[in-house]
Amino acid sequence: MHATTPSESESDTNRGTRRESWNADRTATDRALLDRDAQVYLKQSVSTPCLTSIAGAEGSYLIGTDGTRYLDFHGNSAHQIGYGHPRLVGAISSQLRTLPFVPRRFTSDISVRFAEALVEHAPTGLERVLLTTGGSDAIEVALKIARAATGRFKTLSFWESFHGAGFGAASVGGEQLFRGGPIGPLLTGTEHVPPIGCYRDAFGPGHRADEPHTEECGRRLAKLIDYTLRVQGDVAALIAEPMRAVPAMAAPGFWAAVRRSCDETGTLLIFDEIPTGLGRTGRFSASEHEGVVPDLLVFGKGLGGGMIPVAAVLARPELDVGADWAFGHYTHEKNPVISRAGLTTLEIIDDEGLVGRASSLGELALERIRAITESFESVGDVRGRGLMIGIELVLDGDARTPDPDLAESVLYHCLRRGLSFKTTMGSVLTLAPPLTISDAELDQALDVLEVSMRAAIDERNRR
């Protein structure tokens, strides 16, 4: 029997009485467009029914058909350089006029320059590149490379992780919404262990992000991984988000221990940095926080500047094992427009100092959010790195019981005040603004968050 209601997942599912109330307030024009959308698109959780229709996007804002401006702290983690960056618009327009497409079997200067720039930005030793048009496909390519290079097919990954919607990506992912229900069976040999993160540590009492964070926190999970890799003996790859996009960070020393276990068992280490890369965490790659270099690394989402879909697999040279096969035989694998978008995005991140900006603004935002939420008993934890921040809401601070009802209420109060973000795993307010956000816009968003949290809690108390 399939679960009729999947567990909470990487985004809000857009249902419930608050959603009905939200829908009732839409303008006639917006409602008509939403109805047309519902009639023509296949429906799927977390995507439909849509919240509202969007007519424009610029900088840190989405602009609704009704004129409402939403500071976008969601953006599918694809808007590192904001929306409609004029430098990127100009670069893509120019590329479309000169060289819009290159079929397979050919290359171009821009596609080579983009690949070279990716290597320059990646951790040392990742010197080979393959492009795809989406992160899920890039994960599938990485899995194929791992199989071919090791002669093995098994994987080890984490429950509650998300790696994409393709069959391979969903199989190594750990969210019920994407891998359970009617779509099975999935790939065989996809073993899983509990997720990283100290607040909901599966092996201990857990603790908040502002409490002591030591190597001991992750030792039991690291030992379980080591045991699993050794007792299996034939795992091709361990695939993981070095920092979960919930967000949640591993304990100090955890990834170094996992790297040793992988090396000693001949297991490749794949890091999925699709949502956390390109400077979002205050380092270009989240793995830099850990001092660990994976064997394969996947970037995506913001790599196309919030305009063009592009993802990339980076690998060590000795993993270039597919010359006689086709692991990523994509029509647009060296597309010059995609390459121009990616290269220009990297240049903008560098030239505008966005990695450093994410680090400094993130520290300020975390400090202010902790000050705002200090008096709220409903806040169990505040955590994050750079401009990826999570506020976990709970019914009981001691028991850490998730409070998805309050999280949903805060979300809709914020939306009505012009702030958009997503709730993750049901009870975590996940904030991921553009790295280009101004100080004033960040302050405005946090003002809205504070007012909305108070309003949601007062509303509950009045029931």
C-alpha cells in the first residue's frame, strides 16, 4: 500500500485552509491565469497548484501580475546574482546574435572557456567537466561515472536528502515525496543512513546551532558510514550534500572521517552542491568549509544566473573513463548560450565579490534573526551559513516536536507582506536571498519576518 499523504519535504505543498484563503484573495486576472495553468499542466506536489502568477522579476524581487513585489528568499536557490542582471542579459543577447548553437561533435571558444572557469573555481584536482541542462541529470552522470570507474553499482546516501527527480537521482535521494508511493521500484543497491545535522541527531539528544558543536556530535554517524562501506565492500559511491539545504551542517571533522572511509574502501565521494554552491554559503563551494575535496562535484541551479538551465559535473582526471560510451550525451552539452550564461555568472560572482558578501551578510542576518527570535518559545533552532539560513519551529522545545502548522502560518503572513521563502521538512523557514541583496532589502525582509512571526503566534493564541 502506498502512503496517501507523503512526509513533509523540501518545500511546502501548497494545500490547506490557509491556501484556500490565499486563493480567495487573488485578483480576477491572477485567478484566471492560475485556472488556465491548472487546466494545462500536469499536477505534482510542491509545484501545483501555483501560489500566484508572476509578470516580472528584477534584482531581489518577483513582481506579481497584480503588481505585488515579493522579496524573493526562495528562488529555487537559482538567483545568486539576482534577477535580470543587466550584464548577463547583455552577454546572452550578444551570444544569441553571434553563435546560438553548436551541435554535438563540435566545440566553441566560449564552451571551452566556461569549462576552464569551472575548473578554476572548483576545489583543487577536479579538472574534467561535463555539462547538462539540469542538476538531476548531472547527478545521474556522476552516478554513471562512479559505476564505470569502480566496476561497482551500489551507493550510500542519506535519508531526507534531495538529489533530483530522475530515477537515479530519486533513488539515491532520501525524501519520501520523491522516492515513495506509486513510482517504484527504484534503482537497486541504494543504501541509506540517517541525515547529518546536530539539532535532530538520530544518535543522541541533539543541540541547537548556538550550542557547542564538536567532533563528538558526528562520530556515531561517521562510524555507521564506515561500517556500512566496509561490510558492503562494493559500494561505488557515497553521494551527499556537504551542507543540507534545510539547512543543516555536519559536525566538525565529520566529512574528513567520511573521506578517509571512502579512500580506505575504494568508494568515490560525490558532493551535490546544486543548491549550496556558487558562493551561497560564504565559500564558493560548501565543501571548502569542511577542508574535504570530493572525487566528483555537481553544480547547478544558479550556474545559469537565474535565466538559463545549466548544471555541471566536475571530476578528477582519472575518472575520465567514458571515452567509449556516452554517459551524458545531451543535445546542449556544449551549447554556447548556456556556456556564455555560466561563464558570465561566474565573472559576476567574482567581480562583485558576492562570495564574501554572502559570508558577511549571512553573519549579520544570523545575529539579527537570533535576536528577533530569542523571546519566541516556538523557535527551536536558528542555523545556517552565508545566505542560506533556517529557522526551525517547534511545538515543544524540549521534545523538539516539529510545528508545521505555525511554519505555514508564518509563510502566508510573510507572503501577504511581500516576502517569499519556502518551508522545508514542514517546520523550517528556509531563507535563501540573492547574494546581490542590498542591506536595506535584507533589513526590510527581516522586519517583515519579525512582524509576521508575532502575528502568526498571536493568531494561534487567539484560537
